[in-house]
Amino acid sequence: MDSPKSNRYSFSAMATCKHCGGGGAKRPCPALKGTVCPRCCGQHQKKEIKCPVGCSFLRTSAGPDAYQMAVKKLIDFSFQDKLRFGQAFLKLSGPKRQVGEWEEALNIAYIAYGHPNADGDRAIDIFLREKGSSLRGDEAEALQALRDTAWFSLFEVQTVEVDAGLDLLDLATNERLFVREKSATHSLEKFDLMLAWVVWLGDHFEMTGPNCGVPRVHRELTLKAISKELRRLRKARPGVADKLLLRETAPAAQMALREAFASWRPPKMVTMDGKDIVFCQAIFDVSDAAAVEAKLAAHPNINDDNDGFTWVDRKGRKQLGAGPLSLGTIRVDGRRLVLETKSRERLERGREMLKEYLEGIARHRVDSIKDLDVALAEAAKNPKRHEPRDEIPADVQAQLLGPFMQQHIESWIDKRLPALKGKTPREAVKTKAGRTKVVDMLRDQEHAMQGQPGVEAVDFAVVYRKLGLHRD
């Protein structure tokens, strides 16, 4: 005989309702430890049946207006009594008593419904106890949902449904949830990260409002701080659900991100030859522009690009695939020639090459060298000067870049990487920690490629399959 399918809940069409004793019980009921009929579930939930938070059949009458009004009253109450709730802010600010502007909304949430006092009460518990009778029924219901289900964590966007919501992954618990949301779906992309608070409103999740984007470069530090604090809380209060403990990890997460922002330095930029990127110019005086252009066009390692010249290394570089490597650009403007490169080493090579090759018709005059940050600052002030003179159409860029990007991610599998302690991704996935690291790195790459021409043609699933991983 075939074995029955394995389901989370199994019941007979003629199951008996645990509440009324009648037949047709179809809904699993954690409160009654059995099944109930839809009528009893609808009529008696939260009344005769003490429904637990998170039941998928639990309804709430609190609309968005009631929720917002109730939260405003809670926040006003929380910030009126600094003596009573001041410890929450001190925990958030840390020993240096400094917080960033990006933290303000998150701080309000933690103070109002995240921080427990010495008795385990949060501001929302005290507010409902002292002021709950003055609230409208739907307002009280909204705050009760917030009190019972407020959930803080570092979330990663898995999918975006525009004007509908976000499919999120809680990186601390590995739980997925769909959050009903509209405005954020127009700004967030797949694999974006954020510190956020969510709440269960009876039949769906919503963000409570406060959230903060987290750059993927700071993912590991932020998640490590949350996980460490969560482990401490589990030991202190065994048996409490992680989703309830996570709201107390907000200060650790925010301080870790604050320190990451303060200590972060941009990655070192180097050429394909491993030289520091600096913006260099060698300027020559020209006696005969036509003769100079003719000689440049005849040079075996200089390409005539109609509106200028490109100095190339025809051997190319293996990691870039077939084709020459551009070493610099040359432009002739009247009585002046300018060689531009992105490293001192290339400047010296190119300058000496041109001095010898153009002897008698061009004379070296001066060099100009600018560090990367100076050059970028100047480019920001004069954007038009740096616009491409003959931009490649987007569809053509996509056709050119798509195959190159696909080749890059597939060849990446067998590259030895410092982030993997010298191992290749193919070698690293042999351990659990290595698999986690490789998946994170793949997501970083996919996230960075979003919006680039040709990315639609890139199939990341191929890389996951070659590594024996599941993309989802």
C-alpha cells in the first residue's frame, strides 16, 4: 500500500470539531489541540477560543488608520516619561552616547515596543495596562497585535511584487515571510538588506514603519551582532520564541552597523596589473598635428577611434577573456597631445614610448597626477566633461556585456579567493560554512549586477548547479 502524503496537518473530511462536537472540522486549531469547523473558528476566536498569536486563521478588525493612531499614542506616552523609559535610549546609544540620524526611527520603535525593563515590561505593556481602557476597540486590538508579534531582525529581500509586497528572509532565524507593502516595492531590489520591524495583523505581516537599509558589505558584521545577542538571550530565557527575543537585539545590531559605518573605508582600486589607480596625464607640445595623427594611426599598439586614439596591450589579460587590454587614451587637440592613463607605471611606459616614437614632431612638456578621490570630486563638479562622446545604445551594450558577465560568473567558480582563505568556490562548498559563504558571495554579485545592461541574460542558476547548490 502506498504511504500517505506527509502534510503539516492531516484531518478527515468528517473530523469532529473540538469546540462544538459537530462534523466538518477542517481548520487546525493549536489552542484546542485539534481541528475546528469554520463556523466555530470565525465566531469564537479570541473569545471562547484563546487563539495563539500567529495562527493563520486569526482575524483582526484593526485597519491601517486605527493602527497608526494607536502607535502615535503609544509613542507619545513612551517619550513623556524619560525617567521610566530612559534606560532604553541609553542602551541604544552605547558608551559614546552617539546615534546616527538613520537610527532615529529604529530607536523610537525599540523604546516603544522593544526594550524590557527590569520587570520584563516594555512601554507598550505599561501603556496598555494604564491607558488601554481609553482606547477605541480597534486601536487596542492593533496595539495588542504589536505587543504580541513585534519582530525585529536583519531581513534580506527575496522577491519584490510591485505595489503588493515583499518576500523577506530573516537572516537570523532563516524564516521567510511575505510582508504587505506598497511604497517600498518601488525602491527595493532583490537581495537588498534592511534592519526592520514587522508585525502580524491577523492575516498578514506589515512593516511597522521603521527600517534602515544595510549595505551588503556590512551584512556579516550586523548579522554576527544579532546572532551573538540572540544566543545570549536564549540562555537567559530558554523556551521563549526567537521572534520574541529578536526585538531585544536591536541595540546590538544598530551599534554594530554604526561602528561599521564609522570604520569603513572604500576598497583599494587597482588596475588589471595590480597597480594603484591614479589619474595621470602626460602633455606634449605638437609641431605638426597631421603628422602626429598619421604616425599614431600607424602604430601597431594604438587604435584609431575616429575621435581619438587608444593605446592597447594586444596580449590582453586571461581574466578578461579574449581581446586587447586598454592601457590609456591619446587625444590630439591642435598643438597639444594628451596621454591619459590610470596608473603611474602606465604613464611612464606610455610617455617614453611617445617621446621616442614622435621624436621631432612632439615634445614632452609636463605630467599631471591626481589621486582617485581628487579625480572623482572633479568629475562630480564637471559631469559633462566626462560624458561619453558616442554612447553605445543600451541594447547593443546588453548584447556585448551579457555573455561577458555570464563567462565571468562561471569562471569565478574555479578562482582562488582571499575571502575563502585561498580556496576556490568549488572547493569551499564541501563544508557547511563554505557553502554559506559562497552563497552570500553569489548573492553579492547578483545584487551588484542589477540594473546593468545585459544582466537579464545572465543565468546564475547555472553557477549554483555547477556548485551543487540550490539557488532558492
